[in-house]
Amino acid sequence: VPERERNDLKRRKLLLEVTLKSYWIRKGSAFSTAVARQETELTPEMIATGSWRQLSFKPYNFAALGLPPAAGHLHPLLKVRSELRQIFLEMG
């Protein structure tokens, strides 16, 4: 379509330009149909037999936060005191 006609059709909103992108996907050198499960722990048996040399291990995440530390509990007398305080506050 000539440039002049194209601009005229776009101005009248009778033409919509669409850009298409395409990608070529090819098999790489590390392509495999099987998913290899990476080991997460090194066991004494692996060290004794030397099998750890042929295994692939999952990389360690040093940025992980881990589990939060377990918090303590209130003393039973403090629980009673807070319950009594709440009762008296509700009574006025």
C-alpha cells in the first residue's frame, strides 16, 4: 500500500498496523528430554563410595532467610492479668 493511502486509512481508522516478531528455536548442546534431579544433600555413603563425583548438586542459596526463630510464650499469670484487664476495660 502506498504511503499516502496508508496514512489516509490510518487517519480514518480503517487500517491497523501490527508488528509481528518471530523467533527460531533450536536444540542446544545441553538439550535433553529427561529432567535430571539434582542432589541436595551429601551423605556419608556418597563420600565412602566416591559417587558424589559423578552427581550434580543443587547450588546453595546463601541469600535465603530460613525459618524464623520460635518465639516464647506468655507466663500463665500474665495471661490471667491481661484477661482481667480486658474484662475491666469492657466494664468501663
